[in-house]
Amino acid sequence: MTLEFLTNKRILILGFGREGQDSFLFLRRHFPEKTIGIADQTEFQNLSEATRKLLEKDKHVVLYFGDDYLSSIYLYEVVIKSPGIPLHEVQPFVSKTQQLTSQTNIFFDLCPGRIIGVTGTKGKSTTSSLLYEVLKQGGFQAHLVGNIGVPVFQALEKATKKDVFIYELSSYQLELLRKSPHIAILLNLYEEHLDHYGSMKSYVEAKSHIAKFQTDKDYLVYNRSNQLVRAIAKKSKAKKIAYEYAIRADAPFIAALEPVIEVGKLLKISQAKIQKAIRQFKPLPHRLEFVGTYREIKFYNDSLATIPEAAMAAISSLGSNVHTLIAGGFDRGVSMKKFAEYLLASPVRVLILFPITGISLWDEMQKLADRQTSTQLPEHVIVQTMDQAVQESYARTLSGNICLLSPAASSFNLFRDYQDRGEQFKKFVKFYGKKKS
């Protein structure tokens, strides 16, 4: 899709969050007089003051805000869908004569430089951030964009053939993609977002687009330890570079150093520069983040662990001193059975659990323990707030041990998002840590 193609098209921006606003500003720079439709489920009066002012001063916008925002789709030739809006909710409103696309699609069409795409169920942000530091160390004009929180059009305006874009790609950003990056990194695939996709098959199909449209001039760096990843790699036409996932004691905060090292070698960055970037890299917040030692207990914040596999990796990374685990949250239909099996064989002796999945997890553990009479269940408590959770952790964790927040579930039933959950954890850990016991 070119800018020339868009010149005479009726365009609707569907979803007006961070990405939708970035798309609007991009189109407005190129088409200052063009009438642009904007639709969002949020009522106009509930938008931020800055967003309302942005729209109120523009005389060439048509607004569709509120519950019936999808009913305007039929009026437009090109619909730019934001990632947060489920595709299955939009498709019934789109005809065959209309073009449903995304910011990611347009960026891939217009970008003059190289794109390195990074996806996987877990580890995308850390891998993308580390790769960005490696490329900068190697002298590249690198940009970190996408799902990491940086809308892509901001970086596109001045881009040249020399620029390299490290694009963190969520499944939502991939589902409409019809081009694949020159270098694709596929980290892992586990059950997640099943409430959005309805099935694991649909989720995997969306993720597969990172490699689906590659040619023999492209590269796929993939984790051969994961069966679903191997299946996608097998179908790719790209040159394949396989690695095996391993938890690294020297860098437990990183999903896998191997893909970053492989891309560094591919771009002919010296090992000395790669290792220097790795040494200087600081873990991202909420990803196995060490909060501190309070009242002789070490606290770790791993709020971004929203699936069981991530929580299991965190426990394995920290070792046998993980005495207390805070887990549970929003139910996205992900099975807790494997996590229950893992915890029964783990060093964890105290479980502090949030509903709903925390209750499901405990039920699974009880069923397994009933069948294995020699298995000893850890003690557990169900809590409703992070304040309660942290107080319980101080009361139940043995001195010299670790209390880990690694929920293995999304946060939306009790918290605004994973960041809110992690920040609350850190706040209460420090608050009660300073109080006399």
C-alpha cells in the first residue's frame, strides 16, 4: 500500500489509542485537507483532554465514538484497524470491496530500511530491547518500535535505507500482516489470548505471519526447542538459523540470548561488541525485577509473567530459594494443569493466590495430590488485593528466602494492567518492609 494509493481513498481509523493516534498524525501530515473517519468504542467525553483537543481543532475529521462505533465501517474504502480490537468482531462489517489493514501493514509497505521482527508468546520486549542495544553497539542506525510501546510512524518520516527497525510484533499486529520482515525472530509459542482467538490454532496462525511471507532472501531465527515454532519454521522459505532455548544463570532476565547473538553475527557485529551490549543491558521493569531485600526476604517482581511457562521459567531461574509464590489472575482459558504439576515438584512452599486462575490452580494441585498420596501440598491462601498478598508474604516467607510475584495469568480482573500489578507489588513490599514486624 502506497501513499499514492491512499490519496483518493475514504479512510477510517478504527481504534484511537496510542497506535490509532499515531496513524492519524501520520495521515494528517501527508493529507492535511483529507477527511478522515475515526471510530472508537470509548465515549468521546471519556477520552483524555489532550486527545479531545487534538480532534476538536481538526476540521476534517468525522467521529464515531461509543458502542455502535463499528456501524460506520461500510462508509469507508480503507479501514486501518488498531491491534486491541478483535478481528472477529470487525470482519462481519467489512465487505469484499473494502480493504481492512493495519498500521503494521502500511509500515512494512512504506519502510525504506530493513525490518527485524521479533515475536513469541513471552520474551519479545526483552529480546527486542537487547537486540536494539547490540545493533547500536555495532554502529547501526537502529530504532526500537512496535508492541514495546513506540508507535512506528514516528520513526518512519526520516527513515532511509540505512535504518534498521527492530519491530516487536504481537499476535494482534501480525494477524493482518501480508509481508514478513527481512529477519524474523520466533522465540516460543504457548497458550495465551485464547479468550481473543477462540482456539490455539487461530493464535498460532496469527503468529505464523512473521515467517509466512518470507522469501529465500530473508532469514528466520527460531527456537527449535518449541514444537509449534518448528512447525512454522518448516514452512518458511527463508534461510533458517535454529537455536535452542536455555535458561542462563548469568542472565536470567533474558528469554534467550541465543537469537540476539545469532542476529548480531548475521549483521557482522563483532563478538566483543555483542558481549559488551549484553553486559551493559539492564533488565526491563516487571521482568524478573529484583525489588530488594526487606526483613531478610528477597522480593522479585515478575508481573509480566502472564502464562504458566513464564512463571515456571522464573522459578527455575531463581533456584531452590523460591519459598513463596504470588500467582493467579484473569482467566483467559489457559490450562493450569502443567503449572500445578510443576509446582508440586518445585521448592515453593507457600502459594498466595489471586482469583480466578489462582483458585483453578489450587484445584488442579489438590486433584494431583489426591492421586499421588506421597505428595505434600504447599500451604496456600486466597487474597483479593496486592496489599493482602504482600502482608501474607511477609508473614509466611522464611528468612533468607525469596518471595516471587510471577502470576502466570493476566491482570485485568483485579488490576489495570501488568504494570499496575507490578507497581503495587513494589509499593507494598517497600511499605511493609520498612514497618517493624
